Amino acid sequence: MAKRAVLTPQQHQALLAIKGFSGRDTVTVSELAERLQLRHHSTDELLDRLGDLKLVTREQSVADRRHVNVHLTSRGEQVLDKLSSAHEEQLRRIGPKLSMLLDRLTSIAEYLVCGLARTTCGTRITAALRSAHC
């Protein structure tokens, strides 16, 4: 989905991280770098690309001139909303199939654990496995 919006997955993650700072509409470059687990200079480059796309703006903090605050632009908000809506629709479509697959994997795991419990006689793990799953 991010590719259709001409965003890389990393750019999409950055927009989500900026939007996701609760109770705030701004984030510092350092906070964003930490959230994305990137080095500061990599985050700066990422923000340069997002700025070129007019999705974010940066401005020096008035409270602390060492910090730079990052904001989503209205265009950034719109792009993020469109991507989120598309992802929500995709999850609605594939959700039932994912749920069925998860149920099947759970059944397989239980079968394997119970089989292990039956073949591993005389150990503490046998009792724990049987009481938990079998």
C-alpha cells in the first residue's frame, strides 16, 4: 500500500510514529530516531525526503534551540489517512482467512505439544505440558 502512495515502508513508519506520539502534534528528531531505531543522521535524511514530498515540516524548538520539532503537514495527514483506510480494508478482506490459519496453527501446535508430552516420560516437562495443553 505504501508503494502506491509513493512512500517507502520506512517513510510510512515515520509518518505513523510522528502521528502516534500521544497528546502531541509534534516530535523532536531525536525522539523520532529513537522510536524508529535509527541514527540521528539517518532520521534527518528520511525527514529530508518526507519534506521534499511536503508531508512533514521541521522547525527549531523555541523552548530549546538544540531541538528540532517535526510536524505532519495537512498533506501528510491526508496521505496517512488514505493508507490507513486502505490497510483497514485489506485487513477486513483477509482477516477471516488469517483467523482460520491461526486456528489451524494453534491446533497443530497443541497436537505437537501433546505428542511430545506423551513420548517424554518421567520428566517434569511432561507433567507441565500435559496439564497446560493435553
